Amino acid sequence: MKSTSGIPLAFFLTVMNVWAAWQFGVPLWQVWGADPLKRVGLLLMSGIASASLCHAWAQILKIRQLQQRLTAISAPPTSEVADV
């Protein structure tokens, strides 16, 4: 049984993150980038968004690896019959 749980969600989050950065990144930086405190806030928000996206992909890949291991363990072993 092959499961793709979480991959559509992670892909959607990735697309939305790229879209938001593309649409709003430059205008926000132009308006708020001059103030050092606001600049730190922008960088902090983009870092948190990037880290959460990386965490989502890492968890999904970890779940897939775990599912593959469980499938391999639960599969019946192929035994070779030895000629005696």
C-alpha cells in the first residue's frame, strides 16, 4: 500500500510560500526595509516561514520512510528452499 499522505499539503504550502514571497516580498521590503526594527521583523517572519516549510517537508519525508519500513517488515519474507 503506497500512501502519499501529506505531500499535497506540503506542495501547496511550498507554492503558497513562493507566491507570497513573489507578490509581497519586494513591496514590503521597499516600504518597511528602511526602518531597522521593521527590517528585523520582516527577516524574522521570512525565516520562520522558511523553517516551518522545511519542517513540514522533513516530517512528511520521515513519515514516508517509516511507512516504507513498516511495509518491508510486514511483507512476508521470501524464503529460498534449500535442496537437502
